[in-house]
Amino acid sequence: MLNIRLANSNEYQSVRGFYHSLISEMKSSNAKYLPGWEIDIYPSPEYLRNSIDQNELYIGEQNGQIVSCMIMNHDSNEGYQRFDWPTAALPGEITVIHALGVHPNFAGNGYAGEMVRKAITIARENKQKVIRLDVLKGNLPAEKLYEKHGFTKCAAIQMFYEDTGWTDYELCESA
């Protein structure tokens, strides 16, 4: 079982190192499904630091080692605003999950599912109406993970991110 907790300000370098290692490992393994992330582009150093400072970045630890991370807040890509979501909600009633990743060395242990369940629990405790996220279209493991935990695919749309450019993403929500 993972120990999932908020990151603290002196863990910035460890969190940044986690994402660097995760991205490098995934690319070097020639994994069939990649999130499209690029070192220091997404998640950027500023995004990580701000997420830690705003108490939005969660760490999943096993035996004192970071094995997973995610960011939860109310921010979304502008593409979200162009879509007519099934669940009507004000920005403050929406939790968005970003940058949820499990290091490939720890894949297959159910840690991604634990992180998603924790995100759902936190959102419900905070009286959020809906949880939303986007997944790079064709990233089947991520799509299956979210579907397994009650997320519904709402649409595939093109959105721009610094790391992928204009790319197709699946928009998902859980109300």
C-alpha cells in the first residue's frame, strides 16, 4: 500500500528528479504507450514548484521512495472550456488531475489505481462536483485505468500543450 501525501517545499528536487527519471525510463524502454511528456517542458520546473507551493502535488511513497506523483487543482487546458461537458459545474467545483505518473520500475503494483482512488477521495472530501482530466489519445493503459475507476470518455479533441503541440486528447470526467 502506498503512502500518499502532499509534497513539501524541500522535496522539489526529489519530485523533479522523479519526473526526469520516469520520462527517461519510459523513452528508453521503447514503451508502446507514452504520455508525451518531455523533461523540463511538461511538467515544467515552475509548474512543479508552484504545485508544491500551492499544496497541489501529491507523492506516492513506498519504503520512503517516491514511486508516483500527481497534481490536483482547478486549472485546465483552454480546450476544456471549448467543450460542453456532461456535468455542469463552476470552476471551483471541478478538480482536475494532472501529471499522474508511476515510475516504470514500480509498474504493475496497482499504484496508479491507488493514486486515482486517493484523488477521488480528496475531491469528494472537498465537496467537488466533478473530476476531470485528459489523456493523450491512444494511451490505452491510462484510458483503461481511468475507465476502471469510474471515469467516462466524453470526447476526443485537439489541444495544445508545450510538450506535444497540437495533439488529440481524450477528455474524461467522473461525477
